[in-house]
Amino acid sequence: MKHILVYSDSISWGIIPMTRNRFPFHQRWPGILENNLNKAGKDVRVIEDCLNGRRTIYNDPIRPGRNGLIGLSERIEVNSPLELVILMLGTNDFQANHEHTAEDAAKGMKALIEEIRHTTLEPEMLIPKILVISPPPILEPKGDIAMKFKDGDKKCVGLAEAYEQLCKGEKCNFFDARKITTSSKVDGVHFDLDQHLTFGNAISEYIKNLI
């Protein structure tokens, strides 16, 4: 059996827009990915490490533990051997309490890639492949997260291009989610139920060729 680690935020955690509830595993994209790959005969387990509010390398001034760099190498070690690590972060870097640009998020993503590659593993265990997914752009934030993501739609401009350029330099795999789906039509930030399915099916087809 091959193991895939999804290291992400509330989009992949599966928060139901306009609520604090969560879609069940088989309806959120990591679960769809696991089911699809197993149906294709890949014998895969998808491990979810998705924390609401997680940034790339930046601290949340209100809630602790949202800096994605802290503890990452231990998570890689805990779950090894890993075939693939999927990094889908960046959206929370554009919250209203940060004055970040796409370039800042790319700097954070680079630090995460380097941390994974410098993790000390048990003998004969290999550093996993890395797939960076650029989340779809933030739309107009709505509901109780509107103020939290105020101007996020402007700050996130150029994220996919910055991540793609980074991945070329770092020789990582890259997937641009905006080519498959938008952000939620309900709250402007997360995935609606149908978007989990659409994205899950698309990323499954892509990952079939990586593992």
C-alpha cells in the first residue's frame, strides 16, 4: 500500500460553507481521491492533515498553531514511508490580518518544500514526491468570513503563476486548481459539495500518473 499525505487547510478539511460543519470523508476531495485511486487498482491510503486557518509559514495572530512550517518534518516522519505529499496552502496567507502578496505565499511554499526534503527519515526510507496545488482564487468573501478575508481576492492575484514558477525551479509537480473549479459560490473561499467532486475526480486522474 502507498501512502499520500494531504497537508492543507479548511478547503481540504472539507468545511461546509457558511457553517462550522464538515463534509464526510467520501464527499471531500481527499476521500474522493482515495476511493478513485483504489478503484483504479492503486492500493492507496490518503492521510489528511488539514487544519482550518493554516498558513504556509506565517503565524495567525489570534489562533496558535497555524504556521504550516512548525512540526511539518515531524508529520512527514510520523507518516512515513510516503509516496507523495500534497501541499495545498496559501489561501489563509491572504487573510485581512496579513499584507501578503502571491510572492509571499510562494516564499512560504518554498520553505515547506525545503523542510520536507530535509526531513530525517528511517534508513532506506525515501523522501516523498511533492505536489503543490494552487487553490482557486478567492472570490468575494461572504458570510461570517467576509471580514476575515477582506481584500483577499485582490491579494491572491498571481498565486498560480508564482507557484508554477516555484515548482519549475524546485522540480516539484504542480497543479492549478483554478483550471478545474472556482472557489465556493456560497462563501467565496472554500469548496462547495459539487466542487469537491469535480476537483477530486480531476486530481485523481493527475495523480494516477505520479504513483
